[in-house]
Amino acid sequence: MVCFTCVQAAAVAGNGPKVQPVHDEETKRKQFLKTLGLKPDASFEQVQAAFKKVAVKNHPDKTSKLTPDKRAEAELKFKKASEAYHWLLDHMSKKAA
């Protein structure tokens, strides 16, 4: 699976979604924690709290009164945060098991 961040970077570079960079697990983990504004040693509870904060601030229902540019930026932040949260949730729960 290609992460949303990689597809977005490829689209900006003009390469489209054909570019599929390979990330190792630790690199992805650090990247996703950074997306949520967390340090590499963040706990599961910190991940949940950070995602909730980003999601509430950038949720499409909350940003309807913004300009189209700001709304698109908020939507992108929301999508990146959602991808980060779900990936971290999956991998942190596997480690705990």
C-alpha cells in the first residue's frame, strides 16, 4: 500500500500516483508521528489525543466557512492525520498483542 503522503508528494512533483516509494516501518512511524506533532516516543494515548485535536480543527464540517484555499489545506491536513492515526493504531495494537 502506498501512503497518502507519498502519493501527494508524487502529484506535486508531477509524477502522479505511479511513484511508490518504499518506506520501512520505523521511517513511516516517525513520519506519521511528526504529522500528528508528536515525538518518536509517543504513547498510544498521546496519539489518540493528538489525532482528535487535529481532526476537530481540520474536519470538513468545521471548515465550511473558510476560503476555498484554506478549506483545501485543512482537508489535506485532515486526510494526512487520519492516515497517520489509522496506521499508528494498527501497528501499535499489533505490538501490544
